[in-house]
Amino acid sequence: MTDQPKPAMTMREIREHLGHVEPGQPEPMVQATRYTVNCLPEDGVDSHVFEITVEYRGSDRWAVRRFSQCLAADGAWDYEMRPSEREDEWLDAHRFDLDTALKLAKEAAPKVTVNGFTVADALRMAQQRTEAGRG
């Protein structure tokens, strides 16, 4: 009689064995649904107002957003209408695959302006605060 090797346990079986999940309990799914794109460091005083987000909208389509506006394929920012008011043509111009959405967001991020201040202005002011010892 030869010893047969035991089949390897699946990740699910290991998790059940360790008590991390109950047998028969549905396995939660995890999905990233938002990316933040910003030229300012995240710990900066005003960095949040300069951020652009890339947000999942279902069916492998992503929106490039800044507050209540969406970036179109032509580089124009448009207010995002209520879902019931969005037509296919609008969606096609404002929804992208993830790689395209991230590329567009990265291209737009250095051009963000807030109350007349550009990203370059904000970076310069942050540097001046640091040099003056005010963080």
C-alpha cells in the first residue's frame, strides 16, 4: 500500500480551517472603485481641493471626476447629469477603460486651478510654508 499525497487545500478550505470564514458562508468580493490623482502631496494643507478622482461606474467603465464634473474624451469638463438624464452619447464621451481614465486624469492634474491658483502656485506656497517653518 502506497501513501497517496493529499490534495492541496484551497484558500477557502484554509480560511475555513482557521476559523476566518464559516463553512457555506458567501465569500465577500473586494474591488477598488476609486483612485485619487493629484500633483500635491496628500498631507498638504490644500491638496484635497486640487484632486481629481477616477471612479468606477460599472461594466468596466470609469469616470474622471472633479467635484461634480466629469472629464470628456475631448478634455472638456462637463457637469455630471443625473443618471436618468444621461444619454448613450454622453456616456460614451465621459466613460473610459481604467488605463485611459488614469491617463486622462494624470494629464489633467497639473492643469487644475482653484480660485485662480494653479498647481504650480500651490506647490510654491507649500514650499514657502515649509521653509518658513509653518509645515
